[in-house]
Amino acid sequence: MQRAEILIDLYIFLRETMETHSIITVGTFSKMVENQISPKLENEIGILMKKGFQNFEDEREIAEYLVTTMNKKDFPHWQCVVGRSYGSCINSLEKNHFYKQFGPFYVEMWKC
């Protein structure tokens, strides 16, 4: 079985067993991802993403910048992953999940 088929099978299994508000993101399969966030927050995070990528080179530093800034602006408990390829299975508060590609990187943020 190829890696992509395994990831798709994993996605289907997890999707069927998780609550409806849960999100699964698998690597670069952006079609499978649901962006559940208000337009206002989506715009704010988009602006912060651009600043983060302009000011930092390390993925960890970019994620730390995004989390720290969002925690100050929109109360604590934001989480973030920045990377070229990764898998995640998360539960987030309703209307507080963000996923976007920025160049070769993917940014996923959620509030829990």
C-alpha cells in the first residue's frame, strides 16, 4: 500500500470515529481540510502569517510568534503548527480552526 493510500485510509477512519466538529489534516491534502473560522479572525491570522514569514526563518519561531500574538489579541489557548508536510488530528473550539498554505509551508492554528 502506498503512503498516500494509507493516509487516506487513516483520514477516513479518524473522520468516522471523531465528533463532527473535529478536524483532521493530512499532509498536503488541503481538499480534506475544513477552515472553520470567522472572516475577521481569518484576516487577522493571514496578516500575522505574512509578518511571521517576513521576520523569521525557522518554522518553530513562526509558530511561536503566531501563538504569542493571537494569545494577546484573542485570549489564550491558541495552538499552531507550521511545516512543509505533517499530519494532525485535533479537536478545536467551534469556529476557531484555521488552515492555509503559504508558499511551500502549511499553517494550522486552532483554539482549544
